[in-house]
Amino acid sequence: MLLKSSIFKNNFYAIVFLILIKFTFSYLNVELGWWLRYYQPNIKRFNPLHLPQGMQEYIEYLLIPLMLIHILFNLKRLGVLSVSFLLTFILYGLNLATYFYNDVPFLDSFSYSLKLCSPVYFFLVLIIQYRRNELNIKFVSKIFVWYLLFLAFVALMLFDPSYNRDKYRWPVFFAGLHTHSYVLASVFMAIALFLRKRYWYLYAFMFASLVFLIIGWNVRTAIVMYFIFIAVMLYQSNTFFKEMYAKILVVTPFLVLFIAYIITVVDIDKFSSGRLTMYDDKIELLQEYSTTDFLLGRGIGSDLITTNEWWWEEKGSHNDFLTYIVENGIPFVVLFIVLIFSLLLMSRKVSVFNLWMLVGYLITSMLSNGLATRPLAADIFFIVFVLAYVTRLKDEDEKKLLNA
């Protein structure tokens, strides 16, 4: 029994170590666009070991088997969460059907599912370790928080600037501008959870970190995700904010009218970086789909097109839901949503906080290429997700002791 426990502990440590290695070398994946073409890419400038740019993917191929072994040998500890594990294989089955239907490259057909499912497997591993009483999630979270902040600081000190929305932005470390912003937003969520009982420190930190994200990189999807977290954190932290939310509900109709007015005077397509044009073109494409196309999609790469706004190269939908429909079919999208919400089965009582975290996760996919397609960012997100779950349980236990 002790030997078995030791094996699972070591396997868990190996998984955590590989994920940290993934973060460590993610800077090699940072690509330079047109506005940064005069800079030398990180893979040439900071690569003394001559590592390949696909280092993250190679590590992922090591990670997934380790996590699958860990889950399969501890399946009973997942309980109802086994449903989530099963859903991932149904997604693979749909990918296989799409592969046969469209005759596209075999491994590429599974790319979206693997990106989506790898962080989900990590989440399941964390839950297993917690239920084995072999996980100090606060300790693990602090390791990641401090290490990722250190790497982000290294980028600020050494790396060249990034570029977003017609402006040069601060340097990035984690694979690219958007992934970097998602990672930092999740790190800030973890810090906010650590400060949850020190209200004024919490409010000051959340405000400062939100401004930091806006000034530094201004990635709107990451900001929206973090803003949702802040809103729920404020609501749960103090009765004052609960009353304020009631007042907001009263003025909501006026806000809707104001937004409607703004829409009529602002070029929304330009504001959305050409997304509306892309959506129009994708709707035209979907009108050509047969019933089988809607069920299985047209395979990897079929989402890539040029538009009037994005004329210089083929681009995807910048909306994971739309990409999944085009390439993998409607059933894949439905299963994707069910899979994400099935993670709430970790608790008999659904946590409103965890629910809204998942809403934030899905909104990133609705507005852009979100966490579902960025396993690096999703890994730290799910660490924070489990931290929020365990934190709630501990807070409830403390309340019971005080009331006893």
C-alpha cells in the first residue's frame, strides 16, 4: 500500500515538474508579427541548448500518458467526475469520425481535443491527489505563482516588446501575447484567493492587477475573464457589494440603451479587430454545409480563410465555438460545453464561484481563441480552479467550527 502511494506521489511530482518545464521553455514559442519583424526571435536569441520551437508539444506527449495512467489507476476516486473523463474519449471518437469523413491528416484531427483535454486531465489528477489526502493545493499554487511571476519578470527585463492593437506592449514570456495575458490573469486570481480575508489588500490588489493587465498588454479576452472573477470576488466578499449589485440591476435597462447607442456610432467591426467580417464569411460558409458536414465538420484547417480585414494571411474564426463547428461539427461543440460544466461534479453542492470561473473560461472561447486552445494557460487556470474549490471547503469548515 505504501509502495503504491509512493508511486502515485512520484508520478504526480513528475506531472507537475513537466508542466513547470513547459512554462520554462514557452518563450521559445513567441512569434514575431509584421510590426516586430526587425527583432530577433527568442528561439534564435535565447536558445543556448538549441531546443526546438515545438518543445511544448513534445512535453505534452509525455504529460498526457502520465496523466492518463494516474487517472485510470485512481478512477474510483473520481466518483461522478468519471463522466468528465469519459466525455474526453467521446470527443476523440468524433475526431476519428471527422478524420475518416474528410480524409485529413490523422494526428492533426485530434489537435483541438488534445489541447482541450490535457488541462482537464491535469484537473482530474489534482482532484485525485486531493481525495488521496496527498495534495496541498495552496503550496502547489504558491510554487506556480512565484515561479510564473519570476518568468514574467525575466521577460520584462530581457525580452523585446510585444505588439497589440496598434501599439507596442510589454514583453511576453508564455508562448505569445494572449497566452501570456491568460497566464497572468490566472496568477492574479490565485493571489486574490490568498488575500480573500484581508479585504482592503484584496480590493487594492485586484484593482492594481487589472490596470496592470490593461496597460501592459490590453488583451481584452483575458481582461474580461479576470473582470468576471473580480466581480464574483467582490460580490462574495462583502454585503455592501451585494447591495450594489442590486442597484446595478435597476440601472441595467439604461446601460443597454447606452450600449445600443454606442453600437450605432462606433465601427464595431473595427473595434472587434475584424471579427464581425469573419463571422459573416463563416455564416456564408456554413450555409453550404450538408447535414453530415454539420455533424462532423470539414476537418482541420477548414476554418482558415482570408477576409477584407485579414487579407494578408489566412486566419481562423477567433471564436473557438465557431471553429469547432466548422472543423468538427455541432456535436463536438455541445460535448465541449458539457465537458467543461461537468467539472462542477467535483462537489455535491455546486459552487457559484467555480461556476462563474467556468463561465469566464467559456467566454474566452466565445470572444477569441480562448483557454480551450491554450493548454499552457489552462493548466494554471485549473490549479486556481481547484484552489478556489478547496478554499471554499475550508472556509465552510471554519464557519461550522465557529458556530458549533
